[in-house]
Amino acid sequence: MSASALQALSARAPRSDGVEARQRLLYAALALFAANGFAKTSTREIARAAGVNISAISYYFGDKAGLYAATFGEPMGGNAGDFISLYAAPELPLEEALQIFFTRMIEPLKQGEIVRQCIQLHLREMLEPTSQWAEEMERDIKGPHNAIARILCRRLGLARPDDDVHRLSFAITGLAMQLFVSQDLVEAIRPSLLNTPRSVDTWAQRLTGYAVALVEAEALRRQTAAKPAAAPARSGRKKT
């Protein structure tokens, strides 16, 4: 965490209801965990960066592990189960479900530096896994992926997802994830594509269209594969 960022955190006046203190802890911890990892970040360092008493960590998060877990979900939008329920309702048409998925999925890109820290934290957890990685896999990766697979099964008329449905699910979710991973590249090559909230909303619209096209291409591929091969044409000439 940079010196200027630490000074900015310390300069903010705390609110009397405690919400501000909790947020200061959360975002100070996010920056430090992303930069240094779980093992190399001390609770004393986090409290100092947030400008609060060290006892506030146990009061708001239970312990260091609880604070670490909170940095994974809260800055990026909270509970994955709530997110899934928005786009996986059976009555939703395909395009509407995907529009909700992409809109909510890339909404955090409007937060700028916080998103970079979240991505750095997730990448660090992959390279230096703690017990949090298993929870992250079940809650925030498998859950949304399987929900997309169920949506695709409804469109394709399948009882359960096969390998190609899972391939398509990875392709669709990858459209959104690529933006997070390539954020710095996008901003270097074409800054206007991510520099305003409206530009992020435009991404959601375009990604929805791209995903619908992928689904329709897969539906056509399956229809073509299911058609019986045409019988070879018979010659009209009779043998003499």
C-alpha cells in the first residue's frame, strides 16, 4: 500500500456509528493483503493503516481470517448466492438473464483501484492458497458457472449440462472475467472503453449480445449435428 493511500485513509474523519471504521478496516486490509499476502500482513499493520484501534478487527470481523474472507466478497458486490438468484430465475428469457449477469458481474469495474486490488488478491490466493481458496471456488466460481450452465440447458432443451454446455459456460463467463484481467491493457490501448460508468454499462450490453450469439451458434451446431445425413443421389441411367 502506497504512502499516499495510507495518508488518505488516515485523513478521513470517522463516523460515530462505526460503519466508517469497519469500511476503513476492510479497504486497508484489501490493499495490504493484495500487496503482501495473508501471512505477511499483520493485524497491527492493518489497524494502523485504517487509523483504528486493533481491537476493532475482532469487533467487526472476529479475527484476521474473518477480515481476510470479507475482503474477497464485499468489495466486489457481496454474496454470490444473491447474485445468482437475480439472473438464474427459470422464467427469465435467455437474453434478459445474460443482461442481468453481465451488468452485475462487471459493475465493480466502476470502482477503479479497488477492483485492481481485488484482482491482485484473487491472483495471490491462487498462487499462495489459504483455506479461503476452497470457499472461493465453491461459492464464487462453481456457483455462478453452474447457474449459467442451467440457463443454457433450458435454451438448448437439455436435461443436464454436457461437456459442450460447460465449454460454452466457460466462454460466456470468460467474456466478463477478461475485462477484469485485462483492465490495465484496455486502459492503455483504448481508455475510453472503461473510463466512465456509462462505458462499463455499454460493455454489459455488448457482452450480452456476444454471449447470445455464442448460444445461438451452439444451438445451430447441435441442430445440424442431429440431422440425418442426406442419402447419396441415385443415377437416373439404367444399366443395359
